[in-house]
Amino acid sequence: MESFDQRLQMSERLSVITQRLGFALWQLQELEGVSAQYFVLLEKASKGMGLAEGNKLVEKAQSKTFGSTVHQMAKAGLLSSELELRFTNLLSERNWLVHESRANSRRAVHNDSSMQQLLIRVNTMAEESNALLRELGTLAEAYVKKHGVSD
């Protein structure tokens, strides 16, 4: 039977894990939304179309899966081969996080080493999501400046 101290340690580990998982998912969702906006800006929007029509396109794009958005951006040539690879790798990690991480990481609640391995993987996802957000922001800014929008 587990002692009080063991249960407390497990509870503390679970708290840290869920906080980090939540933050990683938050970052991934932000990237998913921005990726859809980027795709619409570069591929679907047209000059003078208006805010309402643009918002409809963004809503439609954001209703698609992240994988679909990544595929569409790549197919449209909106990503360099390096960025496409980074998005594809992050998509794979995101899918693992959402669909398999709990089953694959059960030991993390019981074992410090397992928890650290999980946290490294999850933190890497959050960091890469943030880095890709910055990349898309830079690309979008360059695009709108090229098309006549000034500072």
C-alpha cells in the first residue's frame, strides 16, 4: 500500500505534468490558429475583399485539422522545406501528445526520471510551437509589406 508521502509525491508530479501539458496544448492551439490565418492571408484572401469575407475564410480554415492546414500550406508552397519538416515533426509530436501520451507516459506520475523525460518532450513541443509562431509572424509581415502595407 502506498504511504501518504508517496501519494503526495504522485500528486505533485501530476500537478507539474498537467501544467506543462496544458501550456504545450495552449501553444499548439495558438499555432494552429495562426497557421490557418497565415494560409488564408497568403493563399485565399484577395485585395479589397473586406473584413467580413476575410473572417469567414479564416473561420473555415480554422475549422480544419492542424494536419490539414500544414498539408495545405506545404502544397501551396507557403513553407520552405525546412519549415515544412519542422511543422510535420511538430504535428507528429502533437498527435502523440493528444492521442498517446497518457498511455505511453503512465510511469511519469510514479517516477522522477520518467516524469523528466515526459517534461522534456512536452517542453520541446511548446518551445517549437512558439518558434514557429514567430516564423509565421515574420513571414506574414514580409508578405503584407511586399503587397503595399506599410508600418
